[in-house]
Amino acid sequence: MRFFETSDEGNPRYYGWLVVGLTFVTMAIGGSIVSTFPVFYVTFLEEFGWSRADTALAFSTSMVTFAIAAGPIGALIDRFGPRVVIPSGVVVLGAGLVLMSAVSSRFTLYLYYGVIVALGVTLIGMVPTSTVVSQWFVRMRSTAMGITHSGRSAGSLILVPLSAFLIGWVGWRSAYLILAAGIVVVLLPINLLFHRRPPSPKNIAPGKAGEDWTLARAIRDQSFWLLFLSGIFQGAAFSIVGVHQVAHMVDVGITKIMAAWLLGFMAIFRAFSGIAGGWIADRVGRRLTFAVASVISLSGILCLMLVSADRWMFVFPFVLLYGIGAGARGTSFVSLKADIFPGRSFGRILGFSQLGAGLASGLGPWFAGYIFDVMGSYQWAFVLVLAMNLLSLFTGVAATLRAARPV
């Protein structure tokens, strides 16, 4: 592709922008399958009569799989590159979705979704795509990362309502088969054809070879563990909202189709703010962007806490504020990690930094379901979400202040 033969990342002919487009599509079609779980979750509750905690345990299991697999997958992407790792993930994800059409018990739900689908998503998801993009970009890293990460939100805009429509039209089992076919047919060939390694280690600034961080060096740095804690708090909070928001909306009288469309609109806001937040972070600083986005997200949580049968209108500011805050926050958070720990081992560092977040994301939805089963309400679960978001903000900012290099 001679059209892309330029080394200037500010030039639209730079090959890195094609990689950004490729990772965007991959996240939109494959990575956003995670966003469809709340719709299927309500269907499982209705069909099988399981408790909310037991059913949410499938998503919790998927987060544990993500936590355990993220580090090794980061090492795989460092060693073998995206042309091997991501197509493998597409195949695993497709197989997992086919198996989901045959779920008949809680054990099969936990195995098929919590292990196989989760492994496929991890192989194509945030760790490999963020690693690849960070290797292609330095000066415009947050902008590029924002476009890539917005893929999941943009895909959710289509896949969440589509999943709700397919469930109503052909049933949830056939819906999973249709999703599996679409993901494999689209993503497998493009990821085999268009990925290539960056021409040089772009995430090492010229003249700063000493900043080629290794995992062993990173885990001895205080900033790594502060970011680790920030990820734990945010992972638990984000997964509680992600799994239970549709069920809560249905509880207060909103229809499943309407709830799915609201999630779609939230995806629009997340996609827009992911890109805009990346562009802003490259210009005003990633720490400031992270902090402001976190505060906006907190405002959305406060609105969610006010949603009830007689105050259901608060769902609209929740969708707006939480969508905007979560999108910009996610982009700036990963960019901060790439800024603080640059080098050829960033995939390993990013993967292992996600271990705590993944485990917390696994515990959060189950615990929120347990709170509902015991108390008949999500109110205290959302109070927990608010506290976790505050702790994530404080530890994330502290990590940037303790970093060995300015960010």
C-alpha cells in the first residue's frame, strides 16, 4: 500500500491511521458484544427464573477470565503482533457465541460466556488494540486511542438495539448464531490482511532509550500500583452499571426496547466523548482530561441513583453525563499508562495492570445482584458505585503526580 508510505503521524497517509480504522471496526463489531449482555441478561432472568446474582455471575466470570488472560495476551501481542493474536480471537469469539445458543444451565452459561466468549473478546479487545495503537503513535496518541476505543461504543449503538430486535424476532438462541456469523465473516479477513508491525518502536521518545520500560521495572514503581488501584475501583463500578442498568430501568417501568435504545444513545455519547476527549487530552493534558471526565461520570451516577418509578426522567441525564464521562475517561486513562510506561513491553505492562480491574469487574456485578436479591433494590449498589468512582479519581490523579516522567 504505497499510498500510506509516510512516517508523519499527523499525515492522513500515515499507515497508523489505517490501523486505527481497523481497530475501530474490530472493537465496534467484536468488542461491543460485551454491551449486549444486559439485554440477554433480562431474557435469561425471564426464561430460566434464576436469581439476579446467579445470572450476573456469568458476566463476573467473564471479567475474571479477562483479568487472568490480559497479561499473557499482552505478552503475546508484544511477541507475535496483531496479525496472529487478533484473528485468533475472532475465531474463539465466534465459537463462543455459537455455543451460547445452546445454553441450558447456569454451568453452561458460565462456561460459554464467562470463559470462551470472554477469552475471545480479550484477544481482540482493549489490551491488544491499545498496545498496537500506542506503538504507532506518540504525539497524537490520545486522539488515535480515542477513535479506537470509541469503536466499542459506536458498535453498541447498533448491536444493543439489534440484539433486542433479534431476540424478539427469532429468539435469543438464533440471535447469538446471527451475531457469531456476522463477527467472523467481517472481522477475520480484514485483520488477517491489513495488520502489520509499526516501522519503529514509536512509543519510545527519541533520545530516551532508558525509558523503554519492562514489566519488572514497572511493578517496582509506585505509579503502577496507584493506577492498579484506580483500575480496581473503576472496574467494579463500571461493571455494576453495565450489567444492571437495563434491569434497573425495566424495574422502574421502562420497556426493554426503550432501555436498549437508551443504551444506544449512551453509546453515541461515549463514542463522541472518547474521540473528543482524546483530541482534548493531546492538547490540554491527559491528567486534566482524566479528572474532568471522572467528575462528569460521577454526576451521571448521581442521576442514576435518583432514577425510580416516579423519577424515571433522571434516566436521560444519566445517559448523557455517564456516557460523556465514561468515554473520555477511558481514553485518557489508557493513554496515561502509555505515557508513564513507554516501551516495547507496553502490552505486558498494560495487560498485567488490568488484572485487578478484571477481578473487581467480576466481583462487582455479582455483589450488586446479591444486594438486590437481599434488599429488593439497587440503591445501595449505586451508592457503592459512587464511592468506587471517587476512589478511582483520587488514585488515578495520585499516580500521575508520582510518575517518573511528566504527563
